[in-house]
Amino acid sequence: MTERIFNFSAGPAVLPLSVLEHAQRELLALPGAGASILEISHRSKVFEAILQSAKKRLTELLSIPENYRILFLQGGSRLQFSMVPMNLLSADGPPADYILTGSWGKNALKEAIKAGPVRVAWDGKASNYDRLPGAGAVQLSPQAAYVHITSNETIEGVQFRTEPETGDVPLVCDSSSDFLHRPLDIARYGLLYACAQKNAGPAGVTIVIIREDLLERSQDSLPGYLNYKIHADNDSLWNTPAVFGIYIFDLIARWLLEDIGGLDKMYAQNCSKAQMLYDLIDASNGFYRGHSQSDCRSVMNVTFRLSTEELEKKFLAEAEKNGLSSLKGHRSVGGIRASIYNAMPVEGVTSLCNFMRDFASRS
Amino acid sequence: MTERIFNFSAGPAVLPLSVLEHAQRELLALPGAGASILEISHRSKVFEAILQSAKKRLTELLSIPENYRILFLQGGSRLQFSMVPMNLLSADGPPADYILTGSWGKNALKEAIKAGPVRVAWDGKASNYDRLPGAGAVQLSPQAAYVHITSNETIEGVQFRTEPETGDVPLVCDSSSDFLHRPLDIARYGLLYACAQKNAGPAGVTIVIIREDLLERSQDSLPGYLNYKIHADNDSLWNTPAVFGIYIFDLIARWLLEDIGGLDKMYAQNCSKAQMLYDLIDASNGFYRGHSQSDCRSVMNVTFRLSTEELEKKFLAEAEKNGLSSLKGHRSVGGIRASIYNAMPVEGVTSLCNFMRDFASRS
């Protein structure tokens, strides 16, 4: 086996080693199936059991109330950017309120504008998306079709600690990059979506948790694949779902429940990993400069800069040589980004911290 | 390792064992990456090389001309049923002609109707979808926006041997269930799409081959993920694609080129496998009754009935016991269906034939 490095990629991202080992063991023949998970029918009993297990474990992890449905779709968050407004907005109805705390929120807005009436309720542009809206800064409409947030912005490293209060207006959340990193009060959400390739699996499967009453907004005129109600009515089997992705998701959910011990424990680990990095940045006398304000720093994506781009290049090259991989910031903003999702071991963060201290002392 | 059975599932379906073994070997760490194919960034050099290799091998297999683009999407054929008309039709333009030779063509039509003007140019309903249109039976409009066919109908087992002549009108083909089973003259197509889970990989990746001039029909107002031009302009990396599915597709393309020796040889194998089953059916004195007319029988899905449903049940139960799995016909039509895609070994078909002869002699 080739040696594994510490992979700080923002997504697709590191997965639990025990999950990979499990998948590897049974890749030629799934127990009881006589065929690979890549080969079995999505309507077979073996896959039906996996699908139900995945839903059950996710329900347990997030304490999902009974009036919510779990869907396993394809197309990533990009497709959700369109599906959300196409299902939840109507041309002559009230607009949706979008809160923009970074690049992905802006991308979501771009698609929503094509689908129906929208309103920007807050935009962090003035401070280059380094913060969340301050108290009282967002004026939400009590009649809005929904309020959309991006719980964690991977590019800027800005993250909501708690959900904004939206009253009776459904809160819709792009939770792609921090899904399952902490417990959530699902009852506060109307709809929550996440592509899997950060905390929940390989690229190619997208998880949607939707409150049942919102399914009634889906019109028959929608393109079939884009209709939440069709997927809910068919328990994610209207078409062939991403079988392998759902299988890996189920293994990850089991890892979270049985190996980690639930999302409270996962969150404590995540906070402690992030704290190690932020403490180091804060103690570096400006050698490392964090992008986001300290009260809304992401515990998933730690973004920072060095004094020059040349120094950043050197940092990245040396890190790579030390087995610390994919630390380059998003191409739209540059800098450094350490993505430390659920499956990043503490040892990976310790290694990075040691490297950062050493690099600073030598520069 | 659990023993592998012969898997006659219509999809997801059997994959080449050597491909599964290769994927298994490097599932923990892809050579040169230090991380699993499930964990690496879609923008990493390692994945970029896989993506380009997949396109190169597909181009070689099908001799794809230079004025075509290859896209790797998600959402299966169901999403293509909507994307094709949403991109290629305009509300005030000429209708598209749909030729219906089975259930999947009808599903494609249902979505097209929502998107723009369509016309049914031929419908096999009168004979319960057991045949292709006879000579002169289809009146295509020379001004049609496109002509849509389903090259192989998995449920009925009806397959086009050659493409219908559409002159200057772009031929659009749902090739999901027979993609890569024989060489094609791509220049005869405007657009060809296929979900991977029959001959080309696991569920979750969809391949589109589109003639470049047709990309100009995609309007900016389309939902971003549904816009072919956006995907073409970004070389399938507008969003995170199904990384693992593309990796497996690349391995399958290599298997076709290097182990099988190209699509001519693959087609010869496929015809020979199908002939074994059809010869047995024809020689069974009506014990096994094929569904489709003999001149349009599918070489991918061999569908047949026995005299009673009870006997079919017995057949399926005994087959399963003999390691011949997933032979049940689609739930909408019943009966028996043996799906014998590229990766079904000749030994699987021989085993099935032996079982069928024995079963008939005992009944």
C-alpha cells in the first residue's frame, strides 16, 4: 500500500480510515449479495437494507423529527441551488430572503434569481465576507417564502455557530461543508441540504432533509428529477441513486455513532482541532493572519494568509514535502486553507501545527 | 471473500472482475496521491489525469470526431430526459420527434412535454413494444429540433441494430443500456447520453457526448446544473463531479481497449452470448417465449416468459439457488429478463443455458 498523507483538501476530503478499510474488504462481494456494492440493483434486498440503515442512523445522529423526510440525490449543491427555489418559490408569491456570508451563498443566489422572486437580506461584501451579520443587521421579511443561509463558507472560513431566528419562515440551509460536524436542532429548519464530499462520503451523493409540509409546494410541471415530492414519494428510488455513495454514507454514520460516540463528541473533537490552529495563528504575532473575525471562524476550514504570496508558495511546497497536502486556498482568494473535517485525525492537526511553528521560526 | 454469483441484474450490473480488483487494491491510497480516490480533490493533478484519460480512452473506443465534447454528469438518464429538451428545444421553435420503442422512451417523452413542443413520430404501443418501426413507418419532420430514440429498451428487450436515418436533423439517443456494447458511427448523432450503471461503471455518473454546435442552443436562463454549455466550458468541473464513477469508467475503458481489444471484439462476444440464449428459446418448443420480434431482439437484455407465473416463480427460485441471480423481469411487465452486458462472462451465459435446458426438461 502507498503511504497515506494528511489530506487537508476542502472537498472531496479525508474519510475515516476504518470506513475505507471496510469498503475495501468487501469491494468484490458484499456479504449476502455475491456481487460488489458497485454491481447490485438499487431494488435488491441488500441495497434496500443499506438505504434504510443510512436513514435510520442519520435520524439517530441528528434526532430528526418524524415530520421530516431524508432524500439521497445527485448533482451536488449546485443542483440544490436550483432545486430549492424551483420547488419552494412561486412566480407570483413572496420572495425568498438570502443571507450572503461568502462565495457559495452568492452562487446559490445566482441560481435562485433565475427561478423566482428573491431578496438579499444581508450581504457581507463590504468587509470581504469575513463575518456574520451583527445583531439586528438582518431585516427578514415575516412573509418570505424561505430564508437561505450557508452554514459554513469553505472559501472564506466563516461559519454560523447557531441558526438565525426565522420565526414561521422556513430556514433553508446549505450545510454542505459542515453537515454532521455538530448536533443540530432540526426542528428549526425547513430544509437542509449537503453534498457528501466533506463529512458524509464521496462526491456524487447529496443529502436533503426536508419538512414534509414543504413537499406540497413542488409543482407537477417541474422537471421530474428536480421535484422533491417525486423523490420523497419514491423513497429516493425514482431513479437509480448513487448506490455506492449511500453505502459509504451509511458506514460513516456508523463510524460517527459507534466509534466516535455521536455528534456531541464529534463536535468537541472538531472544536479542539480548530482551536489548536487558531491559537497558533493568534500567537504568531501576525506571521499567520486569519481571514475571518474571531467570533465566526469556521471549525471546518481554517483560512489564513502569510505576508507575501512568495512566502505562501514556500509554505505550501514545504508542507507538501512534510506529508501535509492540499493546503492551498481556493483559487478565487489565494492564501492557505486547512480543511479539518470530521475525519481529519488530531495527529494531522498536530503535525500541521508543528510544521507551522517551525516554518515561522525559520522565516 | 464471499463467493461471487452470476449477476443478471439489468442495472446496476456486473462489472469486469479485473476492474473491481484494481479498484480494491488502491482503495486506501491511489498511487501518487497518498489518499483514496474517494478523498482526492476533483481539481488535483491526479484526478485531472484520470479525467483526461477517461476522455481519451472513450474517444479511442468510439472514434469520436473532434467536433464532439464528452461530459461527465450526475442524475442518470432521468435528468437527461429533462436536460435534452430544456437545452435543445425552444418554446416557439419546431417540435422534437420522439420514437417510442418501449418504457424508457415513454419516460423520456413525459419530461420533454414539460419542456417544449414535441411530436410522437412512432409508437410501438399497438404491439406492446415488441418491435422497431418497420420500413417507412416513421414520418420524421425535416425541420424537427431533434429526433429522440432509445437505442435499447431494457424492459421490453428491443434494440436498434443501426441508427435511423435523420438527415440534417440531430439524432439524440438514450444509449444508457447498450453504450459501448458495439462500435458506433458517432457522426450520425447530435447527442448521445448514457447512465453508467450497465456497461460503463457504477450508478452515479452519466456520460454525454454532444456535437459542439448544439451547445449554442443552451440558454443562460437554464438552471446552471442543467446547462450543457456550462459543463462543456468547464470540462465537467463546474461542480464536483462523481470522481469515483469517472475513475471506474476509466478503468472499464482500459479493460475494453486492452483486455477485450476494442468494441468490434466486444460486439462479437455480446452477439455470441445473446445468440446462445435466443437459440435455446427458439428451440424450446414454446416452453420459453421471447417477448420481442426476432429481428430487433436486444443483445443486452433477453426477455422471455414461461407458460404461467407460477412456473416463472419456480424458475427464478431455482436459478437463484444455482448462483444465477437477478433474473426477474421488470416489475411493470413481469416474466424473466437475463441482462448480459459487456462484463457478463460467457461462463455465466453457459451456466444459465444449462440451467434453462435442465429446468425445461424437468417441467
